[in-house]
Amino acid sequence: MEKRNVLDSIKINIESHLGEKVTLKANGGRKKVVVNSGIIEKVYPSIFVVRLENDTQRTVTYSYSDVLTKTVQIVFAG
């Protein structure tokens, strides 16, 4: 039950920064780290959507468990 509370707190934290600029560091596999900047566009019960800054047509989605397991690191620009 405690893991659920941690995921809920991650979701609430990301939801409070909705519409703000963020920098994402994602594990790309095979010792690759992908760094992207964008804006948190939408928040859903299990995922959140980030519209990338360099390409306005491209969005990426991540789950809250990605943040929990540190597959994705979020740096808020505010």
C-alpha cells in the first residue's frame, strides 16, 4: 500500500507543475541517456504527456513508475 502512496504523491507533484517547462533525462538503453526539454501537457491516472520543445508535433509519455524507478528524471524549470 505504501508504494501506491508514493506513486500518488509523484502524480500530485507532476500535476501541480502542469503547463510548466521541464527537462527530462531518460534512460535510452545501452548506456544512452536522452535529454529533452518540453512542457507537461496532460496528466492521466497512470501516465503524463510532455510536448517536446524542439518539435512541437512530437509528444512523449511516461508513467509515474518510470519516475519512481528513476528511469526518467524530471527537472522543473520553475
